[in-house]
Amino acid sequence: MQKQVTYKGTEPTEELESRVDAVQAKLETAAPDAAFAKYVVERNPRGHAVGLAVALADGHSWVRHAEGTDWERAFLEIERRVDRFEAGD
């Protein structure tokens, strides 16, 4: 699966890249036929946010967004959303 990452209001760091890679690994397990994943990692006045859009094999897309007061909370929430995708939600 191809991936693209855009950073807004922050710069790429090893920590952020590692967190995106962890979500990507979960996503590849949850949606092995997906063709593309687009991430937006953003620091804004409200906090930290991670957006995820996935192009699925059936031509549909799956879009989720998570926010938190820090990167750990934002990424934990997006991982939970990927877990729910895997469970069929």
C-alpha cells in the first residue's frame, strides 16, 4: 500500500514518522487490499490532530480524524479507529 504524509504546523520528526509507520502497519493488516493511505499530521491551536484517508480496493474510501492534547493521545485515537475498521465498524 502506498502512503503519503503531509505535516501542517509541525515538522517531520523520527517520533512522528515512527507513529505514522505504526498506524500504517495496523492499517495494512486491517485492509490488506487497500491501495493508498493519506495522512495529515497537524499541530493547531486546539492541539494535535491526525487525519487518515484510505482508498479501498472496492473503489470506496475510508476517512477518519483524531485529535488529542498531545501526539500520544492523537495517535492512540487514530489507532483505535483503525482497530474498529478491522473489526468491521
